[in-house]
Amino acid sequence: MNDEPQSTTRRLALAGIVFPPLWLVVLIVLGFVKPGFNQLTQAGSSESIGQYGWVQIANFIVLGIALVVFAFGLWQGFGDRLSGRIGSVLMAIAGVGLVGAGVFVTDPGNFAVSFHGNMHMTFSLILFLSLLIAGFVYARRFWDDRRFAIYSMATALVIPASFALTFVIPPGLSQRVMLIIVWTWITVLGLRLRKAAMTAAAGKMGAASNP
């Protein structure tokens, strides 16, 4: 029996497994090598400004495209329910948000004062709002697996909590902790998708061998 759909889904899942941690590595390493940059107080978007800024711009765009690709895999693998289809669309929207945040570079400082700075803020809002909602949607999709459902909801709540924490801890630190948590959740979701596709393919092979 042809397992091409499952094979495609496994490959698409890699976009969600590989690229989020790669994005984090680039973000953190660039923060160390960028002259005068303070990762504790400056947002990751500020790495797009000035020397080596093109690296972070590319980092945004590459991950954004990867999340759109990943969304196709989520639709194939978990789109059997409405919540799964909604979740895949939200992941694609988050990817578009990342691409937009890369194309439109943020303004220096804490406020958007230019057109491209305001566009960057808009696309960033789209990104984080989509991921926040996606966390709850995938909790619904996998409600039978209560641990993963709770994990998804907790991850979603980390997003608004990180903004509140900027009043308590340095904003750069708060943002990076949030990004590590949320990007890890995307990777875990990708691993779950890949495992589901492998299980489905094994089941079809087993059924084909037992006429």
C-alpha cells in the first residue's frame, strides 16, 4: 500500500522540528557577537538593526517560511478534525507574521516611530496572537492526551505572561525565555506529527500484509 501521504507529512514535520531551535541558536549567538548588544535589555528584533542585522532578518524570514511549510504537514496529519485544521491555519499565519517581521525592520528603542517600525510591530502582534490561539486550539485537538493539552495551554499563556514580566525582569531576558518555551512547543508538536505519520504508515503496511 502506498504510504506517500505519510512520507510527505514526515518530511513536512521536519520544518517544525529543525528550524525553531536553529532560529534560537542564531538569535543567541548573534546577540553575543553583535558589538554593543545587550541580550538582557534588548529585544531579539533589535538584532536586525546595524552590523550583522541581515543575519537576523534572514533568520526571521527562513523560520517564517518553515512554519508555513510545517502548517501544510499539520493540515495533512492533524486536519481530520476542525481544531486541527484551524491550528494549521494559525501556524501558517504565524509564519507569515515572522516573514513580515523580518522584511520590516524594527525601530531602535522601545517605540515604533516609522512606517517599517509600525509594520514590524503589526506582524509581530500577528505572530504572537496566532501562536497564543494555536496553543489553545491544539489543546482542544489533543484533549484526549490531557498532559499535552495542558502543556499547550500553559505554553500559550507564557506569551502574555512574558510581556507582564517585563515590569519585573529585564525585557530582553523575559522575551528570550518566552521564545525558548514557545519555540520548543512548536518542535514538540512537530515531533508529535512525525510520530503520528510514522504510526499511520506502519499501520497501513501491517494491514496490507494481512489480507
